[in-house]
Amino acid sequence: MTTYDVFQQTFALSLASNALQTTKGKLVCLQESIEGLVPLFILLEGAKGLKGWEVVWGPTVWKHPLKPDETDECTGPDNTWYIGHKSGVQFPDGTYDTYIVAVAGTASTFDWFQEDFAVSNVVDFKQFSSNFTVPPTPATSINDSLNSYIAYGTAGAIYTLLNTVAPSTAKSPGTTIVQFLATIPKTSRVIFTGHSLGGALAPTLALTLQVAKGLQNVVTYPSAGPSPGNKNFANLFASFNPIKRPGGTPLPWQGWNTNLYNTRDVVPQSWSTSQQANPRQNLRNIVGLYGPLDIQTHAEVLALVYIALGEAGISEIQYTPLQGSSFAPPAPAVPKTFHEFFATVRDQHVNQYEVQLNVFPPKISFIELFKKHGLRSKTYEEWLVTLPFFEVYKLVLAQKEDQESAAKAKETLW
């Protein structure tokens, strides 16, 4: 059996943080589940290279204060994250005592949609990082050419990740990741990793701690991440975190401080609005990612793109991708319907990364787990609208619901 190298180990541990992505349930039930799932994931993948890794902080699940139309059992986790540790991890440049901060993509629409300021409002990164214990506020005077900005939704999530303490049942209870990382040896290496929205949050989290706390010996391993901020922010990240690759001829996924992305994945195309400034990653590429669509499907996808362009455009900044490394899997069949388009998106956003790195989640039956903890599976649409870019689809769904309600009201009236 081939064992994982350090990049594959990192990606596998990133996948572990996403174990609850397709579930919903009460916060206490989600917390109980993730505390069992992450160690189980590591145990089952032990022979492939995860043996020796252990959870030392968290895992922690966080949910936003529920709104009147929401219930605890019908919402998913907004953020899930943990810190793992292993001694003697072999890197291309040596052996290190290593900690890994793994950040899941959000499994609800809160950060990106329900806040309603996701990408249309931005936060001055330097101001936020200088006082990250205070909730971020949208910038009121934007100077895109001078300052570093991140999306308000990104800043809100970073605030949560930095200031939430691990619950009493988790590892290192009552401490934040800031407090925990302050106790580790200075010679230890710290990896920040995440997929999807986590691919935007992990590098932003790392940079915040580098700027605010002087955290040293850091590398990042984001994958499938959307653009978290503007060009100045991307440049600031690169100045602290230059790309590092092993010698020889590394594969696309063998490198630190570079967002690994599939050229056929919709999510990394978010949120740049300019094909000229960012020709390889921008919202306008989405319609043509899978070939010529039929008229109806093209119109429906294009409508989502226009909504996203409008939201990003309001921000007054040009969202710019972080430095990245890409791979291109074989072209999928051209989707013939809107539903097929979504199915292709899921394959390209999740499965193709697992194929590329040859890292797959262990085969766990969630049926008994769900029964034990009272969890439920999300519907396909509930999962879809948690993805960056596709949260705008909830606007379309809401509009349809309003139209149907209006039609029913009219029928009742007559």
C-alpha cells in the first residue's frame, strides 16, 4: 500500500474537518458527532499515512444565533475546525514537529448569504487583524489601489475561528486556537488547510496570525478556494507566504502556499469580475466551463453569474485570486439540464480533487451515526447553496417561492 506524502496527509486531514458537510442537526448533536468522526477518520486512514496524528484542540462546531424562521435541528454547522499534531513529520525540506489547523468549508448559508454582506461589503484587513477580538465592520471608504481588503463574510468567519473557545467535551477545552498556538514550540511547523470556503479561510486565518501575532514557521495548503480579497491582500499573503515546492518535477498538488484548484471547478472562479485582470479565474468563465449549454440551462446559469457579478461589483474592489496551482481533469460530458450542471459542479468541486491526490474519505456508514446523534442528511439543494457562488441560487429559490405564494394568494382571492 502506498502511503501518503505530507501533502496528501494534509489534504486528508482537511477532508476530516468536512465530515459534517452534508448533515444538519442540533448543535450539541453535531458537536458530539465531530468529536468522534475526526479521530475515527484518522484511525481508518492510519495505514495510509495518518498514523501518529492526533487531535489536540477541538474539534469545534459553531452555529450562528438562530433566526425566527430557523430551527436548531434543521440547520448545519456554520464553521467546523480543529488542530491536529504529530511529531517527526517528513517534509521535502526536513523533519518537523507539526501542528495542522484544518478549517472546513461552511455547511450552511450563514457566512456567505444570510449575512447579506458576503462579498458586496469588505473589511480593511490591516485594521481587522490589528484588533481581531472585535467583530469586523464593513469599510465605509474604499481605496482598492491602496489598502488590503477581504470580504465581510470572510472577516466574520475569521473572527469566529479566532475567538471561539473549544467546548468542554473537546480537546483543550476553554481555549481559543490563538491561545493554544501560543503554547507550542517555536520550532514546530504549523500548517493551515481547508477546502472550498475553507480554502479561502485557511490562508486568511494564517495571514491574520502572522500579521497580528508574529506566528512563525507557517505553511498553508488551501484547495478549491474562492478569492477572499483584493489584489493588495493577495500580494500581502504572497509576501508572507511565498510558494514552496519540492525539488525535481512536483505534481500540481505538491506545493505550499498555493491554492490548488481544478480548472473545471466553479468555486475558484469566484469572486473576480474581470476577465482581463484575472483571465483564468473569474465569474464570467463559469458559463463556459463545461462546454456549450442548451439555451435554457445557459440562461439559468448566466442568471446566477449576473447576480454574483452584481454582488461582487458593489464591493468597489476587484477580487483577486490568491497565488494558485491548477490541474485539468478530463472534460466531463456537457450538462443537458440545470440539474446535470449542478451534478457536474459537485463532481468537479469534490470528487476530482480526491482523484487528483488519490486521497479518498474512508467508507463510513452514516446511517447508524445519524440515528445515534439525531442528525439528518441535507437535500441536494441544501448542500448546493452552502458553496461559494451557489449561495446566490438561494435568491433564485426565494424568488420562486415568492412567485408561487403570490400565485396561490391570487387563486384564493378569486
